[in-house]
Amino acid sequence: MNKLIAAFAATLFAGAAFAQSSPAPVSATSPAPASKAEVKADAKVEKAQAKADEKIATAKAEEKAADARANVKVHKAHAKAHSKRHRKVAQAKQESQQAKVEQVKTETATK
């Protein structure tokens, strides 16, 4: 996550610096054909950028999945606690009812 934030911050600063730089002068002549080395370097940069984008997408997907698993775990724990509380309340009501029945039995037995 920290690497992702650092990459985002670096991109933000680089974009801001690029936006503030003066535009390149426009020439009337056609650009010179790129050399083989320049073409290879450009291809290498594009490949690295694609790989980085893929890693970022994978990291985001993994983070989303981890969040989903954590949410499921929290909901499961909450449901378990809720169920346990209801069982305890039901048991207490049943014990109270049994105590009342026993009290009535002893009262009728003594009369």
C-alpha cells in the first residue's frame, strides 16, 4: 500500500512539473527518423509502464479482496455474538418460567 501511495505521489509531482515546463518549439521541418536504439528504448519504457500498470491493478484487486474478506469476518463475528445473546436471553426466560412453575407447584403442594 505504501509503494502504491509513493508511486501515486511521484506521478503527481512529475505531472505537475511536466505541466509547468515550457512547450517544445515547433519546427517547420519534419522530425528526424528515430534510431534503432531510440525505438528499443521507447519499447522498453512502454513495456515497463504496462507491467507497472498491471502490478497496480493486481494490487488494487488484492486489496479489494482483502477488504471483502475482512468485512465477511466482521459480519460473521457480529452474527455469532448476536445469536449467542439471543440464546442467553431465551435460556434466562426459560429458567425464569421454570422457577415460576416450581413456585406454583410448591404453593399448591403446601395448601
